[in-house]
Amino acid sequence: MRVGFLTVRMLLGYGVDLVVAELAHRLVREGHSVTVFTTTFDDTFAGENFGIEKVEIPGGEFNRALFIYERNAGRALHKMRERLSEFDVLVPATFPFYCVHRHFRGPVLHFDFGNVPMRGFSFRGKLNRTYLHLVDIYWHTLRADAVATISRFLANRFLPEARKKLTVLHLGGDHYINDMRARGDNIAALRRTMRTCLGIYDDEVVIACCTRLHRRHAPYKNLSELVATFRRLREVGLPVRLMLAGLGSPDDESWLRGEGADVLANLPAAEMPAFYAAADIYASPSLWEGFNLPLVEAAWFGVPAIAYDVAAHPETTAPVLVSAQAEFREELGRLVFSNQSRKKLGEVSCVRARRFSWEITYRKFAQLLEGLVNP
């Protein structure tokens, strides 16, 4: 098959970009031809076996209004019709490329990763989010040949007509553990190295979280609550450290270091295995996730996790799900106190993680594509 992905970016630190790369890599490995079309990319995926081509979308500052952005993306795709006609199937994975069905005669798989909640956004931001929701639910998914999404939670928001052609593709989370093993490393050695680098003592319990490190962005990530909970645990004398990874600016780092956290902002993918290896507990304070990939990544390293019982979290690997902030703090404190509980729940997490491997996800994804190309 000749497969074309379309996504707004291929950069370090974004889940959608990682998913596209994992699936594209496996398609090429099995003899298929893959090109990823994107508006921006860095060297994170340099050296991969699939092609990356840049898409220029006109419009500049006017594209901040998403209905204009999509219209301009359509203009760019219209100019690319001859290039797109070389593919057997197209997989738009992010806005504004879901409109590609208008410019391609072959089958289109609409790959949905969800639209984040509007709480905390400006009025203009809420208008944009409303447009995203309406155009996806009432237009693009209905006109695509098939729809895939990453959780049952997200699947429930589609119209019945779209659900008839929808497949839930739970994501794999074994990419970092696989990379670690391929390099001949092991968890114990990476744990020792990372904790030594950060000056973490053996008797200190490391609470880890991989998220957006922004203080005033993506409020649903709820990072401020986790920081406040960490401070409370420290105030009552518990030997805890808060280790954070994810995208962040120098100002974000300054804020978090001022709160006593160990900040590993913009950590390269090659160092992520050491991040998870050094953790004792994974804590996700997020109030909305289409899937929450880091929960599953942590589980592959045997790290027990605590998360809110919301969105797609019940479908993943977290063995401790809570419903309120006070309960989150209480359960986190219990895990800090009990090494035995951490060990037991870490084993539970490892078992659950086996359901979320990239080979399982890829086989289902490839079968879906094959059914579109050769119905």
C-alpha cells in the first residue's frame, strides 16, 4: 500500500506525532510506502524509514481563526491533488487536514485524537474549539470512508452514522521500554543513573509526571494541583520528590524549580526511559485525556499510577483511580508511605500494560487500511 498521513506537526513532545511515527515506521517495515505530510517538523524523527514532506498553508496570522485556517488548508490540498493521487489511502490525523476527503478520490481514514475541553480558554479560543467540534462531528467524520479513534470515551461523542464505520485503536505504550532494550540498557541501571544525576537519595520517593509544564496553558492538565499536593506532602514531612518531564519554557522551569520540583523540560526521547526508571509513583492530575499515553508508558516500567476516574483513564493501566482532590492527595500519600503497595500495584500495572503494545495497535490499524484499499 501507498499510505499518506497528514498532520499539523512532527515535533518532540507531542503524542499524536509519536503515534503517527510508530505506525508509519511499522508500515514501511512490512513493505508499504509511507509519506507524512506536515506543516512543521524538527529532527525528532530524522532517520526514520518513512518520508516527511512539508505542506505550506497560506494565510499567516489570519489562520488563528480556525475556519479560515481550514479553508486555507483546503487551498493547499487542492494544489496537491496530483501528488495525493499517488496514494492508495490517506490518513488525516489532525485538524486542519480532515477536509482532505474533498480533494482525494481514494479512501480516507479519519484518525481522531479528540478535542480538548474549552474551560480556561479565551472567548476566541472557545469559538475555535466549538468550530472544531461541530465540523468534525457533523461533517468530516460522516464523509470519511472510515473513522478511528483512540478510546471508547472519544468514540461515544460521534453520531450513530459515524459509529457504524468507527474502530477504537487503543495506543501502544512500549516504545520507550523497547528503545531501552534495543540499546542494551536495563531499568535498574537507568534508575541509578537518573537519580544520582538529580541528587535523589535511596529513601526518597519520586512522584513523576510527564505533561505540559506550562503554568498558564492547557488548564485541563491541572499541573498546579499536583504541585500543590506535592508541597503539602513535603510540609507534613514525607520524603518525596516531584520529577516532571514535558514541554516547557524557561519561565515554566523557573516556576516549577521554585516550587521544589526536579524539572526535565523538553527531554529527548532517548532519555525518557531513564525518567520512568527513576520514578516510584506516576501521578496524573489531568481532568481530560483522549487516552493518556504516559500512564501506559509508566506501566511498562512497572511504575504504579494514580489518576482521576475521568475521560479515557478507566480504559488504560492506572490501578488507582480517584474522584476528588482530597482523595487524590490521600491515595498518593498512602503510596508514598507503603513500598509494599507500590510494588504490588506496579506488578498490576505491568500486567495491564501488555494489552497496550504497538504491535497489537499496528495489526489492527493495518487491517483497517487493508480493508479500505481492498474492500
